[in-house]
Amino acid sequence: MIHENIDLSGSLDISGSLVLPLYASGSEYANPDSGSLIIDSTLKKLKYFDGTSWTLIQTASAPAVDMSADFLVVAGGGGGGGQAVDGGGGGAGGLRTSYGADSGGGTSSETSLTLNSGTTYTITVGAGGAGAVSGGQHSANGSDSSISGTGITTITSLGGGYGGSGRTNVIANSGGCGGAGGGDGGASTTNRGAGTAGQGYRGGYGADDGGGGGGAGAVGGQSEGEGNAGVGGDGLSVDITGTGIYYAGGGGGGGEQPQAGGSGGGGAGTTGVGNTAGSGTVNTGGGGGACEQSGTAGSGGSGVVILRMATSNYSGTTTGSPTVTTDGSDTVIKFTSSGTYTA
């Protein structure tokens, strides 16, 4: 019931209690009026509707609270190579994580983040790099993924390096994981891209066929001569969502006998005139597969950013439409595109 023309010029005596509706986080009632006030029964805090979204009310007397959160940050994978001849696979996006025993490139997992209540953290999810096209430009590195905000050191994973092409002298690029050397240029340990310490491994070198792109869990395979390209380096399995999933596999090399991409979304290489190699799987950071002559190389897969924290610390305030799930007593927030999280 709506009351109009209430005179509040004097004092208002409420001798009883004021009862507000209770709603669990994420289930607030639809089509509220601006200024509506509720209690979030999950967080046990007040929320008001500002005309666009529900916002927590932070009281002046409530001090900010530090809370721990684990993270997985995977960058976009690099594109596969091969403008005119056998190309090298694209390197996977760099992988950094605090969850489990290992991070990318064979290093130990990192320290968990300490988030501060009321602080908004920016989540950036990197795109995959484009693959090489016959007669066009060489492929591109993947884009970086990151978590940034006041009070923390920014966590950045670097985009994967693009794959090379031997005859056109396109040298594979470095990145979170390195791109592989192209073929038809003679075996060389200098035509492969380097990985980044704590994120991923180097690509394999090319010989007559292209090498495989580097992965977060293993180096890219080298070309073993005519008719034998290099396999993409394997990614790394991380179970931050509650299930072990491989991320950041390198792209497979192209040539007369192309090879598969590494586990973790790496695209497969291809052979033959005019064929298209496999692209890295979206939201894994996999590198793009390489192509043979006059084909089209695969693009790198986009990255992903995941946060995991105790459900009692989860605020429910996000942008960018992440997927929110629970695993035991923890809440998992998976960003497949850029957004924010307010602790």
C-alpha cells in the first residue's frame, strides 16, 4: 500500500520495529523502485536499489575487512603461423594461479590475493590473437589478462606469442608461452619464441615442417624433419572450479604431417593448399594451430579469470556477467569477459 501526503515536519515516533523484506544474494525481487531497501539474507547486510542495480550499504562504523581469495589468470593465446609455407603453432596465453601446487612454466603456485571489503577490482580477460592468412599479415599475439585494484599488486598474464613462418622470415614471437618456429627454413633453435618465467614455456623450433607452440605445462614440440611437425605443448590442469580443467595448451605445427595442439585448448595444425587450421578453444588461452602453404592459420583462444573465496566473504556484487558457482564452502566466480568484482 502506498501512502501519500504524509506530514513529516514534526518527529516520527516508531514505537515498534521496522521490518524489511529478506532476499538471498542474487534473488532480489524484480522491477524495484529506486530507493527500495532490503536485507540480503546471505550477507546479512542492507541493500538499496539505486535505479540501476542493488548496492550494499557500507556503514561508517563498519571497518573494512581483509579477506583471502585464490585466483587463476589466463591470457589469450597467440595465432598460428604460416603465410606462405609450413607455419609454427601459436603459443598459449600465460597462466598464473595461486590455487593448487603449480603455476605456469613449472613454478610453484603464487600467494593468494588479500581483498579489502568495499574495494572494486577490475577483471580484464584477454582476446586470442588472429592467425596468419595467405598473402596477408603474419599472425598476432594474444592479449593480456589481469586483476587490478587498490591495495593489491596487479596480477597480469601475458598474451601468447604468435607462430612463425620460415620462408617468409617471420620469426615466432615471445609471450606468456612462446610461438613456434616455421618450417621450410632449415632447422634452427633461434626461430622459436620464448615463454615467460612463472607463466609458460617456449615454442618448438621449425625445420622442414613447423614446430608446436609452447604451453603452460610443457615446451612446444620441435619439427623432426620433412613430414613431421611439432605437437603443441600441453597446458596445465587447475581445479580452482572444483574440477581439474586443462588451460593454456600450445597450437600444433603445420606441414605435410601436421600435429595436434596441446591439452588445454591448443588448435590443431593442418596440411594441404587452402586448408584452415584449428583455433584455440575459447576461454582456455589455447594457441592457434598452424597451416601449410596458402592456408589459413587458427586464431588463439580467449583467456579466462577465476576467483575463489569463502562463501561467507562473497559480496555478490559483480559486473560483466560472470558465472558464479559454489564448491563446498567456497564460491567460484568465473569471468569469461571483462568485468569487476566488489569485495
